[in-house]
Amino acid sequence: MIVEALPKLALKGKVSDVEWQQRVDLAACYRLVADMGWGDLIYTHLSLRIPDTDTYLVNAFGVAFDEVTASNLVKVDLDGNILDDTPFDINPAGFTIHSAIHEARPDAHCVIHLHTNETIAVATQKDGLKPLSQYSMFSLPSLSYHSYEGLAVNDAERKRLQRDLGDTNHMLLVNHGGLTLGPSVGDAFMRFYDMQRACEVQLMLQAAGQDVVAVPQSIQDNIFAQAKVVHSGATGGQKAWPSLLRKAWRLDPSFMG
């Protein structure tokens, strides 16, 4: 049996220090997503804008999440054109969603889109995500929905996706999965973590078949300001990110190559 090895690239010192740090952060995020069991073989994507540019990093098509490294991430423009010297391609259909969001939301430096069982299940329920846990409180104040239109290969869907997203930071895609965005990898990751946990808890409660106690509306109305303190800025995703980087290192430091 012959196992084809991945081409090995070494871009450290060949790109700017800023770009290299972005590559490290995004590669670590791919590894963490794989460790959490949120991946989907070689499908779904995490993308990250390189600061002060109109260029983006995304995974190479055919590379598993636990194989992603800082050097084998692919740099593209909003049209999905590959901008660096790499033997890898990207999945153009997969980048459609990401390019639409990066185009409409300059604040969306990082976009995470995944097909977890739990986000698909809750997104597909008629009432969507319900206020049944503290985790849901972080998502509900800034949550939108996008109806399923088939595989994301229709350019006309971009405008509808942008319209549905608006200024929210969490999205449930009906029949499809979940999506979060943020000003940093850490913020986008923590937002997905909370939304994923909210969906898991909701499904567990529904499976138990018992009456549940929803969070009162008065608390929901006040939660957005509280959530900003916990999971954004210096006290949220960016604060948690160094510990997550250390975890990625303990799992397998090869992501930094």
C-alpha cells in the first residue's frame, strides 16, 4: 500500500511577520476544530483576512484539518484566485460563503463555517435555537438564519446570504450547519464554541422529553451587553486564545510548520 505524503512547505521567513502569525493562528484553529470533533473530513472552511490587505487564508482542498499547517494554508483574493506559490488548490464552492461574508463585513477578519451534527439539527428545527442555556445567551442576541439553497455554488446566493447575515456574528444555516465570525481567530472560535454547546444542550433537553425552563425575556434583553464583556475584546476570545494555542501545541506542534 502506497500512502501519498503531503508536500511540505516552509514559509516562515518568506512572508511578513504579521502574515506568519495569522497563519499560525488559523492553522491552530483547524487543529482545535479537529480535536473537538467538529470537522467534516476535508470539507468546510475557516478563513482569515491578513490585516491591512484584501487577501485571505483558507485551507487547501484535500488536506484534513489535522494536517493543516501555517505553511500549507493557501492565500487567495475575494474571487478565490490563489496568490502565492503553492502546489495546493482550494475548493471554490467552499470559499463562496466565506468570500461573500468577507466582502460584506470588513469586521469579519475570521469566518468559521462547520457542519456539526448539532448545529445542523438545531438550524433545521422550526423554532431554531431556543433560550434554554447560558450558552444560548451568547448567540441569541446576534443570531441570524439562512435558508438552504443547495450547494453553495450559485453566485446569486451571495447577496441573499449577506442580507440574511446583516450585522450578526452567529448564523445557523438551515439543513446545513453553523457559522460564526469575529475580529480575530479567538473571537470567532469562542463564538462557535458557545453556539455549538447551546445546540448540544438544547438537543439533550429535547431528548430527555421533560418540561424545560426557558431563560426569561428580561434576562435575554440584557444579555448582549454582558456577553460583550465575556467573549469579545481583551476579556473574551482574545483572552482565551493564548491558552487555546498552548493546547494546539500540546496536541501536535507541527501546525506551526
